[in-house]
Amino acid sequence: MTDSNVRRMVARAHIPFPVHPHMLRHATGYKLANEGHDTRAIQQYLGHRNITHTVRYTELAPQRFNGFWRVIDTMSSSCHSLTRSVEQ
């Protein structure tokens, strides 16, 4: 997508602020992160060589980790139960 294509679409959509093609790239990264897609998948999709460039999208999507600690706690209690049964 070229800069001129983006300008034409912005003009047709009557968006009241300047929009650049790279802004669409960032918007895509944030959208994918907010939908809960895997960080490595987002990295590959956006073509980032370094994962730190991709992590910025996930840092702004804290809801991705809702329930994370519940899963860890469940896994932890399962491991404790298993360990106790093996020890007996």
C-alpha cells in the first residue's frame, strides 16, 4: 500500500487527522495483540526480526493475561497433588 493510496482512502473516509501507512501497521499489531494472538505469530506477521519490536503491542494489551494466574495456580496445585501421591 502506498502513501498516496492511504491519503486517498483517508480523504474518502473524512478522517480529521493525518494518517500514514505505518500507522496502519501499528494498528494491526495492537489489534492482533488485543485479540490474544501469540506474540511470535504477530512478530512473524509484521516481519519483525527482533521480538522486542513486537512486545510493545502486547504491553498495551493487559487483558491478554486475564486469568493467567488462575491457570498457573491450577497447574501448581496439580503438580503438588502429583508430587504428594508419588512420594507416598
